[in-house]
Amino acid sequence: MDVHVSNLQNLQPLLENVVAEKTPKTPAQKTMRKAFKGTAHLSKLLPTGTVLIFQTLSPLFTHQGQCKTVSNKVMTIVLLSLCSISCFVLSFTDSFRDERGKVRYGVASANGIWVMDALVKLPAEEAQKYRLRFIDFLHAFMSILVFLAIALFDGSVVSCFAPKPSEETKELLMILPVGIGTVCSLFFVAFPTQRHGIGFPLSQEAQKYRLRFIDFLHAFMSILVFLAIALFDGSVVSCFAPKPSEETKELLMILPVGIGTVCSLFFVAFPTQRHGIGFPLSRN
């Protein structure tokens, strides 16, 4: 009998003992995979939400870069400070699923994670996965640098604090943000974060991935948000409308804010559940 069972096991080995062979990838597939992974890490770590808020408010606070009063400069400095703090703090946020499957958000601590939205405590062993690490401070610092580099590309901010820059200053403002962005990008790719903070919701375990009508609405709204940001870019506006009329100027001030407000309310009311490139899933 034992011999018969042994023969059956040899003929039909258990599935858990079978090691699936890896499908060989072509050089092009390997390159694309690495590119997608790098893009995902960068998209996750760059302060996208904070930048969107900054680019929406900076033209208003700086009065299109003119900064006619001291209050304009003060408000711009406050905006830069708050956005920098936001980049720093959000680098320490993380999320997990509780026993009922609900996503809980928290802030990493020395002993684990401090849950903000519920009185939920993780087991000690599980909490250790979310504890504060030295790399988190590096990610937070790099996020601030990336945000400041993006701020240096903002024509309104530069015109506010340096209305008549010298040639050396102009050259520095061109090189410095690119250098910061390159160094930080290489760091993010080399040392990607494992955190899944606020703004990166976990997907449902049994979620269906079929195409839905809401996906088209999200895609359309994303285009509108991008175009609103483009309308705030002085270089783009000057290229297509070098001498805009007063009505056009007023329209360029109101239209992007209106689009941003409507799209923001839509995204809050109907958040996406997709987890595409740039939004990698957290650890289980």
C-alpha cells in the first residue's frame, strides 16, 4: 500500500512542491519592466498632490508674479512652507487593512504605526513592519527638495522674489532644479519607499478590474486638471497669447481655478479605485 501511494505521489506530485518555470523575457520586455518600475517609484514619491495645490494657488498669491505688496510675498512664503511641511509629513504616512477589510491610515512611529482614523491596534509583530526607519527621513528630505526644485521652475514665484535676475541668476535657476531633480530621482529609484500613505488607497482583494464608465470620467477630468495647470504656466500662455487683452487675462485667472475646484470635488466624491503605474500596491 505504501509503495502504491509513493508511486502515485511520484506521478502526481503536490502542487505546492511544483516550481513554476519562469517565462523568458526579451530584452525589450526587460527594459520596459524596469522603466515602469522606475516610473512607479518616482510617481509615488514626487509630491504630486502638493504640487497641484501649489501650482493652483501660487499665481493667485503672487498676483501672476508681480507681488505688488508685501503681503503677496508673505503669503507666497507661507504657501511654500506649508507645502514643504506637507511633503515632509506625508512621507511618514502608511496604511493597512483591519480585520473587517477597511483601509486604515496612520503615521509611522518608533514602535510601529499610530492609527489616525480608528482605535485599531496591530499585533506587535505586524506593527514592526510599519515602524519608523532612517530611510523615511531621507525620503522626506528628498521630497522637500523635489518640491522646491519644481517651485524654482514656477515663473510666478521666481518673478515675485527676483523680478530682474542677472544672467548668472537665470543660469542658476535653469541648472539648479534640473540637478536637484536628477539626484533625487536616482535616489528614489535606488531606494524606493515601501510605504503606502495618504492618497494611495489599497485595492479591494476581490475587486473586479473591468473597464467602467467612471474610468472615462476620471481620464477626462485628469486631462482637464493638466490643462488647468498648463494655463497657469506663464511660458505656455506667453507663447500662444503674448499680448492678451484684459478680458483674456481675467479669463486665464478664473478658468483654471474653476476647473481645478470642480475636478477636485469630483475626485473627492468619486475617488478612483484603480492602482495603476505609479501607484504600487503596499505589502500585505
